[in-house]
Amino acid sequence: MVATVALTVFGVAACSGTRDRPRLAYEERPVELLYSTGYQRLERGRWSDAVDYFQEVERQHPYSEWARRAILMQIYAYYQANNYVDAIAASDRFIQLFPGNPSAAYAYYMKATCYFEQITDVGRDQAYAENALVGLREVARRYPGTPYAIDATVKIDMVNDQLAGKEMTIGRYYQRADQPLAAINRYKTVIDNPAFQRTSHTPEALYRLVEVYLSIGLKDEAVRNGAVLGFNYPGSPWYAQAYKLLTEQGKRPEVAPEGQRESWLRRIIPG
């Protein structure tokens, strides 16, 4: 179906940089040509211009196949321009209008990815990480076996590592501030949360528990956590430190660190 559209010049006040400028000059084009022009702008990396064309397609032909495609193109253009706020908004709009469409997988994935790429270091607020985790889990749940779900699973592990790192940062702060109980709670969160148990922070969390428990005189708890650390991570530098610490307190663990076992073997079997 060939249709003509009228594009008028207007400026819209908004928080994003792509909206606080004049849009397109007035011109009439068939919707196919309008969409094609937006796509050409997209190929040239002119993200804001592309968005203008695709928005007009959506405005003039809501709920149509053209609108569906145009929203997807807006998501991509916003994302390429690092305009994550509008990319997320466009993704939500597509999901609301076309929830059962196969392309909804792309909208869910891009929404989660936009949150993921805004994750900051562990010393700051982790709202983006938490939102990314929710979105990525949704992708993995809704679209198992797809490339989107496979990539989402990888990113989920990365986000969990980030969130576990945040718990460790807070725990170390409490430990330095001589607040052992608060530190213990943070370290135990890393150890007890199944999602965090597979992260790179688990060995350190166990070691820190050994440190804190020894500092408050709970040697049995320190030994227990040291044993868990040695059983699961015998080659970890954190276990070597825990072994040394416990040995100095007269609580030598039964399992020596891997490096020390190797040295003992070399002593009885030279070479």
C-alpha cells in the first residue's frame, strides 16, 4: 500500500539530545520511501536523522507492519548513539504493542543490554546492574536456546560477579571500620547466594570470614570456613593465606595448600 505523509518542522523539549532540535523539513513521501530513507540514514551512521524518519513512520501508521519495523529501527539507532534511555523506552513500547511478535525477543534483549552497558564500578550504586539482571533473566526465560538467551546467560554471570563484588566492597569497609558482624553478613551473602557462589569473589569471602571470626575469638567458625575454602579452592592464594593465618593461631587445617603439598613431595622425591 502506497501512502503519503506530511512531515512538519517541530521541536520537542526532552531530556535526550536527539529530541531537543528541529525534526524534518516538510515533505511528502510514500511510507515505503520514508522508511527507506530512514534506513539509509541508519547505514550512514546518522542515528538522529534515522530516528526522525522512523518516528514519523510510526506516527502516521501506528500498529502497522511499517510501525513495527520502525520501532525496531529506533531501538537500534538509539543504542548506536548511546542514547540508552530512549532505546529502553522504544523497547518497552515495542513489547507493549507487539508482545507476541517474534521480534519481541530483540526488544527484550536490547533493553537488558542497555542496562548492562551502563553498569558502573562496584564503588557506586548498582541499580543498572540489578535492572540488567532482571532483564537478562527475562530473556533467558522467554527465549531459551536462542542466540539472545545464550548471550544473556553469559552476561548474567558477569552481572552476578559485579553484584558480588559490591557485597565484598561493603564487607571490607565494615571490617576496616571494626564492625565485624556487619562484615560477616556481607561476606555470607556472597557465600550463601547460589548466584554468587560461582563468582570470582567466593574464595576471598571465605578467607575474610576466617579473618573476622579469628578477630572476635570464634576460632571454630574460622576453622570451618577455612576447611570449606580448602576443600573447594585448594590452589587459591586466599586459601594459602587462610592456612597461614589458622596455623599461626594453632589451628592448622588438615589439607595443606596445593603449593605446599607440591614442595613436600619434592622434598621426599627430589626432582
